[in-house]
Amino acid sequence: MIKAIFFDLDGTIRHNDPRGSDVFAEHAAALGLRIRADDRLRAMRWEHYYWANSRDLRDDQGRYGRMSEDFWRRYSLRQLVALGASSKQALEFAQTMTQYMSDAYKPRSVVPDELHGVLKRLQESDYPLGVISNRDKPIQDEIAELGLAPYFAFSLASGEIGAWKPEPEIFVYACKRMQVEPAEAAYVGDNYFADVVGARRAGLTPVLYDPREIFDDPECAVIKSFAQLARVLGADGAVPNTPRSAGQAPVTKDTTTSSTARGNFE
């Protein structure tokens, strides 16, 4: 029985508008890169893989520094390859793409329309709620700026304890803070590699938030909207182990862990 619910921050309860991946792909297409629908899907999966504390991310941060200009140029190289660019095209476009994103990409933070009502109903149903994020620094102030602070008992950033999703330690730590066993908690997030894999490793029940249908067959409950969360949880707090929510069309699974998806520019 589920007694507490944790949520991811970025891409789940907080979104960039417009999405960086969309802006990047649109500008790459404007530069002449031919991008098909399956290229976009592969790139979105790669992006989730990369930011799930992947080896590629750790290698890039170790080599170029955290979030330096060289780091973002390397990231552009990888993203272009994930979108279907050849190594030659990626090398040609990378600096232009990096500069464009730095100069032109100024997103605003938004909260899904239905989220406030859903969190209020969960709170009124006596579910303690928390936020777990792979951010470096505490996230309480940002949660407050989003108008979400009244709903959450606490929040936890990975940098506060030195454990990063999908490592199980951050989930176990959060459960201890909430005074529940991992088996009594659900975790809702948009990143299969960080959120579903990590929650399952720690013993929590994962719920994948996948409004764009990026992942196929994650072997857990899936929602496309937060309005579906109460139904997925069920009146008794039990989360069924359904692979996808009703009405979701399957897509071809691709974990994007190949050297091609990661990019090879050594």
C-alpha cells in the first residue's frame, strides 16, 4: 500500500517552455540537417539517458568542467548525432548550435495546468508528498517560486547528499526523511533511466510520466497527464504494474546507449 508519493522536478512538475530539445532540433533543421520523426524520438530518449547521471555525462563533466562552454559544445555534438547527423555534420554545426542556444534560448518555467488540483487532492487524501531532483543545489526556493511549496513536506537535491538518480541511495534517504519504507512509496518522474530504474532499484513503486510517449514498455504504470495519477494509484493506494496507461500507442524501444547515439568524436 502506498503511503507517500515523491515527484521529480525538471520535466515532471516543472517544464521549460519552449523545450530546449525542440528549439535545438528546429534550428538544426534550419541549418540544413534532415530530421525525421524517428530521429526526434531517438534524440529525446538519448537526452533522458544522458542526463540520468550517465557515464557520458560524468566523462564530459570531468573532461570539460561542469557546464562550461566546452561542455555545451560537446553536448551539441552528441545531440546532433542523436538527431541523425553524421560526425562531419555534427562537427560542422556544433559551434553554431552551441552559440545559438546560449544566445537565443531563454525559456520560462511552467507547471502543468492540472498539477495544482492533483496535488491538492492527494494532500487532502493524507498522502505526504516530496520532491527528489538530480540538481546540484537545494530546490526549495524554486519550488516556492512555482507556487508548489504548500504541497510538499520536503525536497531533496542530489548535490545535498552526493547521490544521484538512478543510484538507490537518494531514494532510500528520502524515504527515511518521510518516515516510510521504500515499499510504501511511489515515485513519479519523466525519465525512465533516472526515475523508473532508480526507484525500482531502491524498492519504490515507479510511475512514469510520459506525455510525449517517448518510452515503450517501461514495465511500470505510465501516465500521460497528472489527472491520471489518482486512478493509477487507486482508492486503496495500490499502484498496478501496468506497462502503459489506457489509450497510449506503443513506440519502438531504443535505450540509445550505443556508441552512435553517444557520439564518437575522439
